[in-house]
Amino acid sequence: MRFVTWNINSLRLRLALLLQVIDKLNPDVVCLQEIKCPTEAAPVEALVAGGFPHVLVEGMKGYNGVAILSRYPMTRIAGPNWCGRDDARHICARISVGGSDITVDNLYVPAGGDVPDPQANEKFAHKLQFLDEGVRYLSATSSSERRLLAGDLNIAPLETDVWSHRQLLDVVSHTPVEVAALARWQATRGWVDTTRQVLGSTDKLYSWWSYRAKDWDTSDRGRRLDHVWASPALAPAVTGAGILREARGWTGPSDHVPVWTDIAFDAPAPKASRRRTA
DNA sequence: ATGGTCGAATATCGA
């Protein structure tokens, strides 16, 4: 089972690139963030035609918005109203894979604005509150549940998750207060960062490069903002992980690239639904 | 220290 998370930065604009990602990675489940359209405007039929008969969308006009695409049947699970707002940052589904269930949380954490001070910057306060609610959310789960949490968490926790630890200490996404809050969240039930579990912590890994760089590839001033976490019950089943860096170099790219994690399931995947031609 | 570029919606705001 391959899970992909991608901040697509407009689903309608980048539908063709999404199909390219699907072609390249052949995922079973795709979590999208920043789809930037109302729920009813999401191109669901094109996604079904692209091999994902099961689509859940939580959208809104202009900003945010999340969606889950699945080759397997899934049912939506209601989540909390994060920070008392209805701003389409979370969608949850239980996916059934041949008698085995897995719950997937798709999250888009607030970016937090420019000033890393909750007193001076309401957006940063919102981000910190969202992270605290993340702790409360995972506290209500059991450590025996098979669960995955994926999304744009807008925090690069490790020194190797940013191009310069020293230069980003005061930059929202890598400040000690955010990194500590993310660590508390992840540790709540002993969740595991699957990307680092598979690839180790030594190498620099990024999933986002600013649009403002003259040459994103050469300057390579990236950050790893997109994550796939596994519950402690699921973490031993993780068999692979990766980041599709090349997608940043495609024509008309998102500023984020897809991040994927492979999970071993006891039940074999139904062959007929693996390919879009089926 | 500053400005650089995107997307949505159409002047700015959010990232």
C-alpha cells in the first residue's frame, strides 16, 4: 500500500500534474492539501477516471481545502472543529483493505504568518493552538490503532529538514517553539515520522522550495514541511518512503512536492483496482 | 535588511 501526501496548491490548476504524480508513484491513497476550491467545485469525475473511485473532499472558496483519494473503499470519520474555525484543514477516513482497516488523517496546519510571536501575530497564535489541539486529538486515539497522519504540517523539525538550521531559527516553520510543539504532538501516543524512520536523520531532506528563489534547484534552500506519521501499531509495517523532488522541476509546479510511504498489508491488493486501465 | 513569486479572485490576502 502506497500513501502519498502532496500540497498541490490548487487542485483545478494542477489536475494534469496530479495525474502525472499518480502515473509516477502508482499510489493507493493520496492526501491533498491546499486544493483551493469549494467542495462542489472539485474535479471528482476526473479523479475517478484517473483510477480513484473513492474521493472525499473538504473544500472552501479560495483558500485551504483538503481531499483524500483512494483505490479502496473508505468512509469519512468526523473530526473536531479545529480552533473553532470551519477552514477545511482536516479530513479523516477509514479505509478498508481486504478485511484490514486503516484510518488516515489528512491535515493542513496553518502556516503561521511571518512573525514568530503569538502576542504580535494572530496567525502564529493560531498555529500554536492548532498544534496543541493536535495533541488532544491524538490523545483520544489508542496506541493499538492502525493509523496514518499525513499532510502539510508547515514545520521542519530537524536540523537536516532545512537548508540552514542557524539561519532559520527565527523563521516561522523552524523556530524552537514550533519544533517543540510538533514533537509533543508526534510523541503523544508514540507516533513515528515514517520518512525519517526509513531514510534516517543524517541526510538533508526537503519537500518545499519557495517560488521566490531564482533557481530553486541550484540554491536548494528547501524545507521538509510535509510529513507522513504512523501510529505505533502501524510503524513496524512501514517498508519504504521517499520524496518526489523532481516534481518541483516540472512545468507549472506546486511549491511542495509529493511525499510517499509504503505500508505492508497482510491482505494482497486486489489486482483489478490497481491500474486505471482496469 | 529587503524583495523576490505564486493562486484565487480581481484588490489584496495568504503562503
